[in-house]
Amino acid sequence: EGAQFILVGEGHRNPCDHKVQLKILKLLAQTYSTDTQEPVGARKGCALILGLEMVSEDKQEILDQFTQGHISLQELPQALEWKDNWGYDFEYYAPLFKLARQYKLKIIALNLPSKIISKIIHHGLESLSSDEKKYLPRQIIPAPEEQKNSLMEQFILHQDLIQKRKPDLDKFLLIQ
């Protein structure tokens, strides 16, 4: 209670992790739901929002259309270009989308567009146009030393993906 953010991760292919995520989101939604048509938490001064790292910010309009009922759950993976942009089975994530719509939660795309990630990996931040820079946070905070070991492990685990992009470790850490 009182937390600004609750971060819940998962092993992308681990069904148990996805079930736990769904249970946490459902409990939060039930705790902060109202009996009116207002979005969850609106009457209690708390906006419960579902942020998704697997969706890039340039797809925000699609998420908004989904939550407003203009795109069905079945149409969503194609509209988000899920297979190309995330690749993990959409069925693991579908219950989160369904629950968010049920409780009228805002869904926020958190990731950079893949074109921008690729540009940073190959040419650095300075190569971005002013239009591309709008997707970056106001301030990029380098990973603390304690986190670098964990990120280096991820660098090694993601070698199949990394080989396509060929980043060096410093650019990988910057993207993370």
C-alpha cells in the first residue's frame, strides 16, 4: 500500500510466472475497483495502470483502442505485431490484457521501438533524430554496479538475439 510502482517480472516461457502475474494484477484490481463505471482506483486517488515492457511506445494507440473496445483480444497480437516484436507466445499474456479490459485499466507501452533500439546499438544515442529522442526517458541513469553482473548474465543468455544486432556490452547495458 502506498507504493508508486509494483514491478512483476517473469520467465517469458514460464506458465507459473504468468499465473502469478495474473493473480497479483487481479488482486490489485479487485482491491482498488469501484462499483461505478469509473476506471479502477479513480475514486480512491489511485490509478492502477498496467505497464508492459513487451510493447513499444509507438504502439500505444493500439493499446488505447484495445482498452476502449475497438480492437478485440483476438485482433490484438496482429495489431501489435506481437510475433515480430516480442516473439513469446501471446497466450501467456492474453489473460493480462483480458483482465485489464475487464477492470478498465489503462495499459501503457514501456519499450522503445525496435528501430530505435537497433539504431542505438549500431550507431549510439547521438545518431537519433529529435523525433526519435522523444521515446527516450528525460534522463538515462546508468545501471548501478550491483546490477551490471545480472545484466551481463542477460547479455550472455540473449546471444541468439544479440547476434542479429551485434552490440557491444556497453551498448547492451545502455539499452537495458
